[in-house]
Amino acid sequence: MELALRVIIGLFVIVAPTLLFLGLWRGLEAMRDDELIQQAHQRAEMKDQSPTRPDWSADVLTDAEASPLSATNMSVVTCSTCGTPNMQDATYCQECLTELE
């Protein structure tokens, strides 16, 4: 009986961390933001294509994309460099870090 208890405890010690890791991995996969990953890949590809000058035109929001700031009826200041909407009390652009007027 004692040997069976030790074997069960040993199996638990070996199997439990693996199952917890796999559960964490599946949970992180379920929470990942595919759109954010796609945008990061596009920016990396653009940076590889033109390493001397970044292409800011890809970061400009189109009419089809809704800004989270405009959806909440907050005052918005648009960056003159990259066109990103920022909160009115922001000092620097959240995208390109240019000082806002």
C-alpha cells in the first residue's frame, strides 16, 4: 500500500507541472491578439524594406478604422507627423513620440 501511494505521488509530481504548463500555454494562445501580431509583422516587413526612412503612411488610420478616442467623445489632437489621434492633454504622440502642438 505504501509503495502504491509513493508511485501515485511521484506521478503527480511529474505530471502536474506539465499539465499546468500546457494549460497556461493554451490560455495564452486563446488571449493573444492576432490583429496586433499582424500589425507588428507588417511594421517589421516595412522596416526591412526601407531601413533608412520609416514609412509613416502605414500607421495612419483609414476611415474604416474607428479610433478608440473618437468613439468615447474625448477631445482628440492629431499628430502632424504620423496622423495618429492622441488625447488632447498629451504632450507627445503615442505612436511616433513627436511633441504635439
